[in-house]
Amino acid sequence: MESFKLNRKKQYLQIALNSTLEEAGKIISQLPVSDRIIIEAGTPLIKTYGLNAISRLRNWWAARLVGFQGFPYVVADLKTMDRGRTKQKSNWRLRLVPQPSWRLA
């Protein structure tokens, strides 16, 4: 697969797609044809549909750019923790807080 570098002198619009493949397809079909748009497969989309989601987004975006000189940039943003560590720490702290074995009357 051929790769291209972004032009540092250009500004780009990165569009994050996080919900369903159906919605992502609709959004991509409505985007203007431009070499300054980057499609992002977000964490929720990838976790729901797997790596297939990235391929589908790239194919849809490439189809929109047919006949245009632009390269269909698609990036994947996959967070593996998604605040899991924060939740883990808060649960751990709760277990360390001593619970009184007596009650106030």
C-alpha cells in the first residue's frame, strides 16, 4: 500500500466517526471532495466493528475521491484504556478507606 505524507503548510479538517458504520457511510457520502479532509475511525467504531471499520471507511472515502488528485487519508484513533485506569484507581481507593464497624446512635 502506498503512503503519502501530509503537507505541513496546509490545514486539514479531521472528522471523527464514532457511532455506527451506517452513520459513517452517510456522513462520508455528504462530505465535499477535498484533499484537506482526514477521516478518523474513532475508538467506539473500531471496538464495535473491528479493523473492518477502518477498511470500509477508507474504501468509502476513496470512492468519493475518484477522479480527484487527493489521497484518501484515514486514521485510526484507538484508546485501549478509555479512563479504565481512573476507574480502577477510584475503586482501589474505596477499598482502602476503613469502614467503621460501629454506628452512632
